[in-house]
Amino acid sequence: MTRVSTFGNYEATLANLMFAENRANEALKRVSTQKNATSLVGFGRQSETLTALKSTQSRIQGFMDTAKATGERLAAQDLSLNRVADGTADTRQAIADALAAGRLDGLMLELQGQFQVVQDGLNGRHQGRYLFAGGNVETIPVQAMTLAELSAAPSVAATFSNDTLKQSSRVNEAMTLETGYLADEVGSEVFQIFRELQDWHQTTPLTGAPSDATRDFLTDILKRLDTARENVTDMTARNGSMQNRVEAVIASQTEQKTALDEMLADKTDADMARAITDLQLSQIAIQVSAQVVNQLQQASLLNFLR
């Protein structure tokens, strides 16, 4: 004989209702987060694997951030180095044109302008910091602002305030690049030429028709300017080579990160079709359990005794 118990029926029905609500909550979390769980505890034995994958993912992302910052710095250096090279080339061109014309009028004014172009390149900045200052990134590396100030300095070296610390960047596990240049190594050669031009002008003004001595002096200066420009161009080429290497590293790291993202997604992303189905079924189960509870409220033993 089946024993009829209101308390027992309530207990069984409420248990079913709570179970259905728990299933609905779990399914709703999967639908809203699109993940199988919201913490490592929810992944059980897979948690160690997920921790290792996420650690690798974070390490690669850190290297990617460093590589991108390095690439941006190298791009800024490329602009500044080209400015120095252009100023050097234009200085040579101005002298060559003056010699070809047989008149030096206005040459020093042109040279002053080109000196400021070179100086501006050496004082180039990236994100508010001086590119060629070494470790003294807050201190302007070239102090001389005019040819007169350059000539008045004790030496060319005295016009530079950079230290000897070059920028280095670790872009992956096995590659650390020395990406920095120093203002004195980039600009000393051309600054020495500018200084000699200013010193010559102070004793033998570079105006009017050039004398034989002045012509010989300027002809020698042309050769030295060619060498100085070639040296700066070589630095620019090395800078560009490093840019290419950094871009290749970023491309490789992007591929690695994409592969890791896919592996993590396979293990953590929820099957949305199944999650939505589970949510719908659990909602139906809740409705059924609620109806049973409602029917129990209306039930009485008197109905069975009649």
C-alpha cells in the first residue's frame, strides 16, 4: 500500500525545484559568459593545463607589448636619423653650389639653418623622452643651439650631454636587441665639420669670392661631409634592419598567441547551442516543479478519505 505523506511530497518536490533552479543558473552563466566555468575550480582536472596555457599566453603578450614599443621607438629613431643625414647632405649641397657659383654670400646663413636641422634630429624625442640621450632621457643631448655656441665650446664633445647607456629591448625569450644610439656617436663627425667651418669664418669670412685657400678648405670639407653622411646612413640602415627583425618577431608572436587563444577557447568556451538548450529545459523543469508545489498546496488527506 502506498503511503500518502504531505511532508514527503513537499520535500521531494522542493528538492526537484531546487535542482532545476541550480541547472538553470549554471546554464544561464554559460550563456551569459560563453564559458564553461567562471573560475579554475569549475574546470576540475583541466585547471592545471589552463593555468599553464594562460601563463604562456601572458608571457607572449608581454613580449609582444615590448616588441611593439621597440618598433615605435625604432620608427622615431629612423625619422631623426634621416633628419641628421638630410641636414648633412644639404650642407654639402650648399657648399658645392657656392663653390660652383664662385660666390660665398649667404653661405653661413644656410649653414646655420642646416646645423639646426642636424641638431633637431639629434634632439629628437619619443613619448616625451630624448631618443639619443642614453640614460639621461630627460636631458637634452645637444646643448649648442647655434654655430657660435658650438665654436665657443671647449670641444665638440663638450656640447653633448648624453651618457654611454644604450637602449636595449628583450623582444622574445632568446633575443635582446641594442636599439639605442647616442647623440655623440651620431653627430660628433658632422659637428666637428660645422665647428671648423665656423672657426674658418671667424678668421676668414666666408663671403664674396673664395680665395684659393678657402676653396681648398671647402673642397676638403665636401669630402668629409660625404663620409659623415655615409656613416649616418649606415646607422639608419642598421636601425631599419632592426625594425624588420622586430616586425618579424611580432608576426611570429601573433601567430603563437592566436594558436594559444584557440587552444584555450577549445577548453573553456561553452557550446552555446547546448547551453541554450539546457537553459530552456531547466526553465521547463522549474515550471513543472512549481506547478506540482501549487497542486500540493491544494491537496488534502480528506480527498483520499472520501
